[in-house]
Amino acid sequence: MKIVGILVGRVLTKWVKYVHNGKQWEKVVKGEVIMVIDCIQYRVANSKLFHFLKENSRTNLELQLIRFWARHPRARLSLYTIASALDTAKINLREAIRSLIEKGILQEQQDGNDLITYSLASDPQTQEYIEELARLDWNEIRVLEKQLEGEAVLA
């Protein structure tokens, strides 16, 4: 028996199982996306992280913000600072931050000088997802982004 598939990024998108009957290989089963694998480390990707990002990053800017906080999980930053770091307009950013606050991913603080800052929410589940995202290397993040764009289904 052998399994032949098309590997796109690290997603086995289509697969076919062949069985040798003594004379030739016969096609037995066809399938759809069955799993996401890391070809280097041979591990199944964290489907919970994928679903967390799919549910909570409806826009590219929301995904950028989540990735930003994965790199700076303890930061408390103003809207201006975040906009400068992400090289985007404050007006676009304000809506994405508001959405992530409503979803419980970010939190807003106001100090004595009326300066509003934003930070990662202290929810343990959110922290766990952010830490998992922070552990991904650049290539794994690119694959994850492609999967999110294509709304891939993980097994």
C-alpha cells in the first residue's frame, strides 16, 4: 500500500490510496484535506490555534494585531505606537482593536493622564493561543496565513 498526495505548503490537500494487486497499483480511496503537517518536525499542526485565529481574525488587520501581540505579549501600547509599528492608519486600526477588545483578546486601559493603552487580555486560554502562535517560525506562520485565507479545514 502507498498513499500518494499533493502537498501544498504543508497541507495534504488531496490524497489517493493505492494497493498493489500483484500486477498493478489500483486506486482505492479519494479524499479531501486530511491533516496539516510540519514536514520538518513531522507533527500535526495545532488545529485549536487555527480555529482560534479563524474565529478571531476576520480581517487581515486583526490577524496582524494578534501576531503583533504574539511577539510582544506583555506590551501596553498606545494607538499611535501600534499604528507606527504596523505601518497603518490609526483610523483603520481603531476598528480592528475595538473588535479584538469585544472578543476578549485585547484590553484597554486609561492612565491618570487620560492616555489610553492596549494590551493582551489576561484570559488564560487567550494567553495559551498567543504563546503557541509565538512559537511558530516564519514559514509556519506563512502556511497558517494561507490556510486562513483558504479557510482550510483541519482534521
